[in-house]
Amino acid sequence: MMKLCQRIYVHSVDFEDNFIFNGLTGSIDLANSKIAKFLKSKDMSMIDNLEKEEIDELIKSGYLIEEGSNISEKFVYDTYIKSLGDRYENNYFVICPTLDCNLCCPYCFEHSFADKKAILDDDKLDRLFDFILERIKENPKQSTIELFGGEPLLKENYDIVQKIFEFANINHIDMIITTNGTQLTEFLDLFDEYKDILKKIQVTLDGDKSTHDKRRIFKDGSGSFDIILENAEKILDMGIDTDMRVNIDKSNIGNIEEMVNDVIDDSDLLMYDNFSYYFSTVTDHHNLDNENMVDEADLAIALDKLNLVEKGSFPLLGYLVDSITKVNGSRLPSFSNCEANSIYNYIITPDGNVFNCPEAIQNDNYKTWSFYPETRKYSFENKGFYQNILTDESRKDCNKCNIALLCGGGCVLVKNNKAQSGHFCKMQKKAVDKYLNYLRGKLALC
């Protein structure tokens, strides 16, 4: 007994060569019109129109599944879970010492936050540390603390950051910091003292000096390029793993080449073994029609033209991109969209609340815990979070979708907004089509 894989994306059916993609196996192939129409129809009676050699190829690539084959949604899901290791089972505590920031970047999603002046004072810190230890006791797995914000490394919050480092060190918890990089020098002594637990610092540089200084600006309008680059080299000199993120939207997607040539290649950054960089799109999940946004296809195409597609971060297209660019790609389908779907993911805010998504901060509908003035747990159920889109009852539309294993179900915040959900899904499919249309042109397919 043979059946048709239900996770097939057929890009087109009318050409001599048509892209087909198997979401379960990661196989991307070219099919003639007859095969493409058969796969798109999902009508097994049409198999009689195919030659034996064509059927054999479809079996080999997992488009047709024979009885007893290990190509199944359960098998692939089990492999996916195994590949993650303890990723969704480990404890991940994202601590925001403050929601305040010394920069005023125009695209930042935190502009809408109401109270940015709250901080983690001593009383809150004591309760927070108790909260963390309680969660680790419940789930005695590897734990990581990430400092986030706002801007976590404001010099006026030095004492708070120091106490968090002390706590992490005593309790054998790894540390990661996401910072704008402007005040790193105020904390170099802490980085040196606790370098054994400090695993990575991420900074952001949004292009060459001219481009960056129009985007990542201080509140007086001055740019931050020089100080960030200088500070990044100081922590690199200390041997700290440093990841440089480049946020991309319409205002700087045309300057990627200048960023690489004038900043990355012409500086000393590539001389450091502990330096890495990547490009990622700016997202606005609160306004999907933000005219300054680009989608992942735009970024993938821009990077591909520079032979830099491996430097892109692609939550949607990553599985597809890897299937095309890596002969032995190790990436697996996405059964969930991001770490927010883990019950062990804690976004901790200075007002004493806990969420599981940074973009959900100050939205009480997504509050999972409070740690101050007392510990309180809120229901995690019925908030749209899930571990497997193919089995979750709240994701029935995803179960029928032929790109579900690319996007992993999409952003929960958007999908829970009925006014945006359908539009969001159309945008995801449009990005997939755009990328494959580009590849058609690049390969000069008929």
C-alpha cells in the first residue's frame, strides 16, 4: 500500500521544470508538469499517468511513501525532538533589569512599552533569585540567564548586573548578554571576573557608519557606530564570544555589501576566532503592513547575490534555504516557531512579572508568572502556545498547510489575533513563492 506524503509544497505546475519541496524530508526537486500536477492534486488515482521510473524517484525522495517506510510525521517529529536535545527542556531565564534604553532606534518594538523606569531593586532581586531556584528545582536541567532589555548594560544599573552575575556564578548558571554595546566598557571588570560563565555577548551594528548612525541613535540624535565598534573589539580582545547582529529593513537592505566590505572585511573583526555576525529582518508583529519592513525572501535574495546566504537568519525560509544550499543540510522541519513555546522559557520584567515572549511584555494575556511581591502562576493553557503544530488542537489550519513545516506555525502573538492571522499566513506563502521565483530566474528554468 502506497500513500502520498501530505507535506508537499508545489511551487508551480505549468512549466517544464517545477519546484517541488517535501516538508518532511527536506528534499527539493524539479518535476515536470505531469508530476507536479499529480502531487498538487493529492489524487492517488493519477499515479497511473506516471512512468515506473518517475514513481521510483518519488519514492526515493519521500513524496510517495510505501507501507513500512520510516518516513512518517511521527518519525520525523521524534528525530526533530532528538536533534533539539534539551533545547526546549532546559531552563532559560531572560532578565530585563530595566526596560529603559539610552538609544532611540526608530524600529524598536519596545517604543510602545508604558513603564520604562522600573528597575530590579534589592527586594525584587531577592524574590527573583528565589523564583529562579524554585524553577530549577522543579526542572533540574541546564540553566541559562540572558540579560536583555531595554538596555541591560546601563551604567546606573551596574550593581544590579553585578548581583545577577554573582548569583549565576554561585549556582553554576551560564550567562548571555544582548546589548546595544554602547556602555560595555562600564562592565569590563565584571566580564573579566565572570568570564567562565559568560558564554556570549550580542551587539548590533546596522551597516556602515553612515547607515548605522541614521538608525541606532542616541536620544540627542547622535550616532553610535564608532563607540559600538570600539567596544566590540575590547570584549573580543578579552576572548569573549561576540555575535554581531545586523537588523535589515528597507532603509538598509541596499547597503549590505557596504556593511560587509567597509566594516567586516576592512576592520580587524574577522581576525578574531571568537567573532561571528549575521543578518536578520526587522519584524513588526503588531503592524504587519509596516511599509519599512522586508520579508525573509528579500533578505535571502540580497544575501544570495553576495554569496552570503549562510549569514542570514531565516525562521521561515531556513529549512528551505538549507535544503538548497547545503548538500548534507542538517536542519529539520519546524514543528514550533520559537522558544516561546517552551514552558521553561521565562521573560522576566522589572515590575515583577514573567512572560514567555519578549514582544508580549506588558500584555497581561501572556503573563505566565509573577515573582513579586509573591510567586504566582498563571494558566499557560489556551494562550495559543504549542509544541507540535501537527497535533495541537489550536493549530488545525496549520495541519492542512503545505508550508507548515517551514514556518512552524508562525508567531503566536499574530496567530492569536484573528484580524491578522489570515493575512500573516498569506504573507508567509508570498515570501516562499518570491524566493522560489528568484531561484527560477537564477537557474534560468523553462
